[in-house]
Amino acid sequence: MENRQLFALGTYTALGGPGIRVFALENGKMSPLYDVYVEDPIWLELSADGRHLYAACGGEGPAEGFVASFAPADGDYAKGLVPEARREAHGVCPCHLCVAGGDLISANYADGCVSVFPLEDGVPGEMSQQLRHHGRGPHPLRQVCAHVHQVLPLGENAFQAQDLGIDRLVRYAKRDGQWVKTAEIPVHSGDGPRHALVNGGVMYLLTELSSWLRVYRMEGDTLREIQALKLPGDDFPATNYPAAIRLSPDRTVLMVSCRGADAVAFFRVAPDGTVTPDGWAAVHGCWPRDIRMLDHGTLLCASQKSGDVSLLRRAGAHLEVLDAMRLPGPVALLPLQI
């Protein structure tokens, strides 16, 4: 683990959080540097060059959300964040962002659409295109309409939208300056796909409603399922909702945060991309939303309901708390670098 690292933390202001908090992790201790108020930054993302921080904002209410852009003060995130732009999302509850094809792309959960913002020198302009999903799934409450939960880059000019509401993974490519749908891949009925992650030719998919980790071999615009593992493990009998999926820096360990179990599930990653369960452990917090692995055994975890960010280390079958920072509604963790 590097001696000093900077992180941005997104918090629900509706729950009393400060908005975006930037903190330093040094010698096993977290130190808040400053807070920047912006309403309910649910997801944080960096530009490819690290010189712009983007936030998906808007909470979980009926009003439309927005995306915001910031630059580091004097080129240094330790000094502050300078607001650059605030753009209406024209969608309800923006919950995830990615950069692809020269655009900032927002997944809008509540009304099932994707908004596209052209980037000029890294700063988003007004929305230029909206991609709307339609349909429903079998869950009587959670799948009455489309709910786009993540937008995942697939190369320079392509991305995939995970839609929890319609049990579909929808792929788009940029052609002649416009994003067009290229494939709509169904998953198991009632799965409720949340987040996916690509590792070489393998895709790992978290299903929020059925609580599975599904492993697929990617074959063009088709996916061949090669593994399905219950989260956090076969020995957990109660309801669980997976949230975040991350790889270790050397891509040999996969971990998943699990709400309900209030735990992190660990998997060993083989050279061919398949995974082997390596146990799960409680995070000492309630409702872990986001996690970041710092090395094989050390991670940061943001627990929304208990209101804490914990620095955790694996010790046998358990996670021990090395340090903790208390604040309301933490939901998104982002390493900062230039």
C-alpha cells in the first residue's frame, strides 16, 4: 500500500452527509482534508487523464438529477475542488457514470434512461442524446419499469448498460457521432443486474435481486455463462443485496460488498478468469455500498446506514478495523491521482 493516497468520498446530503469529502490515507490512518457541498453525489468518476472529477447527483426522489464536474485546485486534489459545470441529467436518480467515445455518460436509475454529455477539454456540455429503455421484469416492486444501474465502458467507442428493471444488458456503439444500440443481452429472469466488471475476455456480473455473482465468457455480442456463485456464500441463509464489485490491483482477487449480510465476499481469480470462493467476512458496518481494495488484504469500505468509512485488513477468516471515519451516508469511493 502506498504511503499516502488521496480519495474522494460521495455522501448522501439527504442523510446529513457533506457532499464530497476528500481525505488522505497515510500510515494506516484516514485524515479528512476538506468537504465540497453538492447534492447527493451517488457516484464519482475521474476523466482518463485524472484532471476532472465527475459526480452523478440527485438522490432517490422524483426530481431529475444532474451531473457535476470539478477540477483540482492548482492541479492538486489535496488543495481543493473547483466547480466547472453542472448539467441537468434529464433523468431521475443518476446513479453511475462512465467516459466513452469522448462523452460523459450517465445511468439514470428511476426512469430507465441513459444521458450523453459531450466533453470539451474534459468538461461536460449540455445533454446531446438520450437513450431510453422500456420493459419490465417479474419482481412486483423493483421491476415495474426499466432501471439503468450502471454504464460500463467496452473499449473506446462502446459501452454496456446494466438494466435492473428489465433483466437486460444493453450494448451501444458510437457511429457517425451518435450512440446506437448494437445488442440487448437477456440475463436470468428476476436477476436484476446491478454492476458488471470486465477482466480480459471474462465478465463478472452482480445480480441485486437474486444475489448471484455470474461469470461469463465474452464472445462478441454474446455472453456464455461459465459460473454462478451465491453471494456472499452458500452458507448465508438470509436476504442479501450485492452492491460493488472490485478487483485487486494485480487482478488476482475479486471482492463484492454485500448489503444484508453486511460483509465482503472474496474470490480468487485464476489466469483464465474463473473464480474460486475464498470466504466472506463482516465489515463491522451496516449496508456496505462501496469498497476499494488497496492490496491483497487491505480495503476501504463505505457503509451507508451505519455512517462510516472503515480501513479493514483480512486476518484469517475475519476483517479487523484498522481505522474508521464517521460521517452520514457514505456511498462512493474514488482514488484520486493526476
